Amino acid sequence: MHVLRRVLSPAGYLIVALFFLLPFVGVDFDSPLLRGRAGWSGVDVTVGGEASISLNIIWYGENGALRTEATTMEAFYGEERADQFLPHQFLHSQALAIAAAVMVLAGLLSGVLAGQRVQAWVAAVAGLGAAGTIVIAEARAVEFTGPYTAPEYGFWLTLGLLIVLGAANAVHAIRLR
């Protein structure tokens, strides 16, 4: 059982690290001429990466039917103006996202520490601390980008697994008294 616990917690934190590759923040926008979506992964929020953007021009065809056509920010707005619409939105959340990533790394490396109790407490604090930190980072990101912004599934998967890992390790650490 000890070997299983020693492997499961770091494996869980490895999965959390992989979840950072999934979408964390999404922005939907809609206007009479343009409909689009921008999204940032957990890695993008952490390192200040660019958004993945999909845009569709909306227009009426010859028979009056609503039509859409995919385009890019540069094609629609021009090279000079495209950068002003979605600048690096998450610089104010970046420090928190980096702190969460460091805590995930601590949880991942907790398996190499001597002593089950120390391993469990480090993994518990790392999981619950990272969960709280990404909640605050996400809230700040959503607050900054406006009402059309929402947390994406990568954020929810990451948060859920961090809470489970943190709580399970805390219970295990308390039982080791």
C-alpha cells in the first residue's frame, strides 16, 4: 500500500501538469459583422502566451441566407490594429499561475522526500495551495477580460484533481500521526 501511495500522488501531479496544456480561459465575442472565440491554455496564462483565436465574418448571401466565413484578426483588422484587441491579457494573473505551477512541481517531487508523513504534508499543501492559487488567478483573468469570459474545461479538471490530491494527502498525513 505504501508503494502505491508513493506512486499515485506524483502521478496525479504529473496529470495536473499535463492539464495545464488544456484550455483554461475562453472569451466569446459577437458583433453584427464578426463572431469569434479566443482561448488560452494554462501554459499560455503561466508564460504570457498568445491566444488561439477563431473568427468568422457574418454576412448575408445573395438569397438572404445568413453566411459565415472564417478569417484571421490580421485579415479583418489589418496587421497594425490586430494586436490591440487581444494584448497579453493575463500579465496580472501570471505570477499566480507561476506560483501554482511551482506548487504542482512540489507535489510531483514530493515522492522523493524521506518519510511518509513529510511526503503527504508536502503533497497536501501543494495540492490545496495550487488549487486556491489557480482559482484566484482565474478570477483575476475573468475580471480583467470582461463579461464574455469564462473558465474552460482544463481549468475545472485541474482544479478538481488538485483538490482531490490535496485532500487525500492531507487525510493520509493526519492518519500517520
